[in-house]
Amino acid sequence: MSRLANKTALITGGTSGIGLETARQFIAEGARVAITGSSAASIENARKELGEKALVIQADAGNADGQKAVADAIKNAFGHLDILFVNAGIAEFNPLEQWTEAAFDKSIAINVKGPFFLIQALLPLFAKGAAIVLNTSINAHIGMPNSSVYSLTKGALLTLAKTLSGELIGRGIRVNAVSPGPIATPLYSKLGSSEAESKAMTSHIQSQIPTGRFGEPSEVAKTIIFLASDEAAYIVGSELIIDGGMSNL
């Protein structure tokens, strides 16, 4: 298919999980793709996976000043931008009493501050009809224990999707959000401190999903393609929840 033919796209956090799968599918749909990643190892793996079909940019998603360098790289490579998928993020889960100011600030920087200033830096590059998709979470809607800071940041992104949709539509830029529930990515293997604890936690989460399974990155990527494509030209400031019915319980 070629729903994204002749479009340019940037995916932050595109070296693994949902980001990498979205990059694969964007390329298959005809887009020219750039991705960002923070670690040298993940960047090398993404280069091997995507080859010359994607521009890979090393960037710290939580460094507000560094977002200008990402925008410069996009300008030099593409000249303009049609699609931005803000996917880079961090998920840390702790009881309220265990949070430190440093850990709090890190989550805010990576999940909210960096994305905000990336969009600002890219603003002159967005073509008319451009689409921005923010990756939020069902945690913005449900009261999951130990998720206070993560949920706070995802709620902020969801609000940003709504406010920027009103602010940027006059420039021909659509802003929407996807809110995945539990997706089979490396994130969930890191939630417990041991293999046994991780298995117990994932089993508990799965028991709360009406469909009885975790979602696949490809299922999220297909939704993002739709929102980024011209098929969604009349969808502005919306949120698509992809959680197997979990948030309806």
C-alpha cells in the first residue's frame, strides 16, 4: 500500500517497540522516515533493521535544547515534515513515598518537556496538511497504583494534543493522540525487579484485559498510520484508545 507516499515522517523513540514497528510500517506505506534513539546500541540495531530506508538520529528526548538539533537534521534531510509521531518516553512506577525530585524531573523532561520543545522547534518545517500524533496511555484515564508520575506525564500529553489541535489547525496541522493499553514491548519486562516478579505483574495485568491478551506493536502502528494519513483529514484533537477494552472496566 502507499497511504503515506511522498510524505516525510519523524518518529521519536523509533529504535524499539511501537516506534520501530511504526517506522517499518511507515516505510512500507511509502514514507521517507527519520527516527530518534538515545542509546548507541539501540541505534545500531535500528540501522541494521531498517538499513538505508531510514535516517537514524541520536538524541536525548529529555534535553529541551537538543530538540533544535533534531529539527536541523530533519530540515537538512527532508526540507519539510509531514508527520511527527511523538513516541519517546520513559515509564517508571513507584509508590508515592519512594519518588525523588530527580526521578520526577527526569520523567517530566522526557515525557513532556522534550516533546513540547521538539514540536516548537519543528514548527517552521511542518507542511500544510501535516499530522502530529502523540503517544499517550490509558494510564491517563485509570487509577493504576504506583503510576502517579507516569500517568501525570501521559495526562499532560493528552491535554497537549487537545490544546495544540486548536492552536495549530489554522496552520493546516492536525494534532491527535493514541492511548495504548498493555502492549507486548520491552517495557513490560522491566516493571518487576526479577523475572518472577515481572511474570507475576504481566499475568496480573493480562487478567484485567477483556480481550485476554496484550496488544501487538503492529496494532498500534496501524492506528498511527491512519491518523497520519489523508484518510484522517477530518480528525482533529481526538484520542484513539488501543487497550483491548481495559479502560472500560
